Amino acid sequence: MSGTIHHLTILTLNDSRLVGRDPLLKRMLFVPLVYVAMLRWLLPAVAGWLSEYADITPYYPLFVSYILVATVPLIFGVVTSFILLEERDEGTLAALRVTPLPPRDYLLHRALLPMLCCAPALALSFALTCMDGMTWNGRFAVAAAASFWAPLTGLFTAALAENKIQGFALLKLVGIFQAFPLAAYFVPMPWQLAFGVVPIYWPLKMHWMLIDGAGPVWPCFAAGALLHIICIILLMKIFIRRAG
């Protein structure tokens, strides 16, 4: 047990060094602040300019949900995927087979760390926008639900991409794909549950429900967590098999 903790600590420190020396990854960690600024100042300004033609204020929850709930976890997924791809190229997973840290625990660490970073960052982002209308309990509930999206997107990219160039292409596809559940905002229940096959739909639905004062949201949290975990486990198996 102590050997496993020692190796996980080394991995965490190595992650910090890797992110610290990569200019792109360092910038990625500040992107949520850019999103907050867009929502807090740019979006109301655009709404004011468009007020003569259309009122977009009723759709603020839609903008917030996509820019924060879906895209902030994707940022942490990008960082995770690049770390995984670099370590796979360096043969880290193969080297772990002769250490007390099994590949499963290594990938579990790779899944939990972005979640632990993403959840508080997302909850704080909600508060800084000053336009979410949720309590802190609600913010943390949505942030916790959405944080599963970070390791899922990171593992998806790392499991399927051969290199960082392919990783970029796959992440762009994920960015497009995660916009698909937004259509559920305009679809009445129970038909919108068809969008539930996309894991990020469930945190988005939680966000909409909390803003509207509807509830309870725990079924959405449970459904989303279960679907994310199933996908993450499958992607872990694919990554381990491809990494040899």
C-alpha cells in the first residue's frame, strides 16, 4: 500500500512538472477564467446589442451550461489526454508492470486527478459569472457530476489517438459532439431523455433543473455518474490493451 501511494505521489509531481514546462498545457488551465469573463461581461454586452432584434436573455442557461458545464471539464480532459499520450509514448505503462503500481491503479489516478481539479474550478466558475442563480450546494452538485466528463474525454482521446496530432483532431470532434445534447433544452420530456445516451447530457440537465428550481436532481446525478463510469472503464481497458 505504501509503495502504491509513493508511486502515485511521484506521478502527481511528474504531472506538475510536465504541465509546468509545456506552455500550451499551462495556458489551458487559465481558459476557464476566459470563459467566466465571456459570460459575465461579453454575453450581456452582446445581448444588449441584439436587444432591438431579439431577446437572448432567456437562453443564458444554455450558454452557461455549454461554456461551463460541458467545456470546462473538456479543458481538464485535454490536459489528461496529452499527459497520457506522452507517457504512453515514453513506455510508462509498460514500465509500471514491474512496479508495485498496477496499470489499473495508474489509470484510476489519471481519472481521479482531473476530477478533483475540475470540480472546484467549475463550482467557482459558476459563482464568478454571477448569473447562475444556484446555491453553493447546487454548484458543487453540478460540478461533481460534470467532472466525470474530464477523465472520459481524456481517456477517449488517449485510447484512440496514435499521437498528439490525432489527439487534437479527436478533441475537436468531442467539442462538436458535446454540443449535441444542448438540443434537449428545446425538447419536452420524456423525449429529451433520448439525449441521455451522451453522458454530458445528465450534468447539463441537472444545471437546467436547478436554475428552474425543479427537482430532485439526484436521479440525473446517479444516471450520469453510472454512464460516465461505464464508459471510463471501457476506455481504460482499450488504453491498456493498446499500450501493451
